[in-house]
Amino acid sequence: MRHIVFSSLLFFAIAVCLSIINSSPDYAAADESLDGKSFQVKITEYGKGGQPTDDVLIFKDGTFFSTDCEQYGFGSAQYESVSKGGATLFEATAKSKTDGITEWEGKVQGDSITGNFMWSKKDQEPIMYTYAGSLKK
């Protein structure tokens, strides 16, 4: 039950933030400025020590893809983004037939990317991760 309440509150908060951003005249609608870009990132489980995981996040043709998550059955997912003053905020939800869903949100500014994602699996508490990296050249 706790998982459902937490997930519902998280989704509500994200939806409210995106609706505010999309209705604000200071933000421009996405212009596919992330398309064609790939970012080399380090992923760390939130609140845990340990070795970060290397990943490549790919934006292509309106989709988002995590190369590390492919091993768990996650494919490409559509992403939404908004831009403001040199920064682009995005979100994407990827699904796996066997390993649940990952909900990504992030910020790209210049050649840098930072963000968080939550991995939810059936009958388990969600796992939160943070990531940071730079444009892959």
C-alpha cells in the first residue's frame, strides 16, 4: 500500500510540475533539441554507497533509451521535454515485460546532464537512483 501511495504522490508531483512548466510563458515547448544526443553517465542508487554504474542515455527520434537498462528488457520510450534559458528538462517512462518500469527525469544544460529515476517492480519497494554525466562525443 505504501508503494502505491508513494508512486501516486510522485506521479502527481511530476504532472503538476510539467503542467506549470508547459503553461508558463518563460518555458518553450520541446523542439527536439535533445534528439541525436547521447550522454555518458554514472548511475548511483540513492542513499547507498557502492560503485556507480556506467550507462549511456540516448535521445533519438523523440525516444529515450538507457543502454544499461536494456539487459533488463527495457527498450526505447517516448520522452517529453521543455526548454528554458539554455536548460532542457525531460521525462520518460520505460517499460519492461519482465522487470517493471523506470521513470526518468533530468536536466540537460550545455554538455551536462543530471537527474533521477525510479525503478518499480511488482511486489517490491521502488528503488531511487541519481545520475550525472556529459555529452558523449
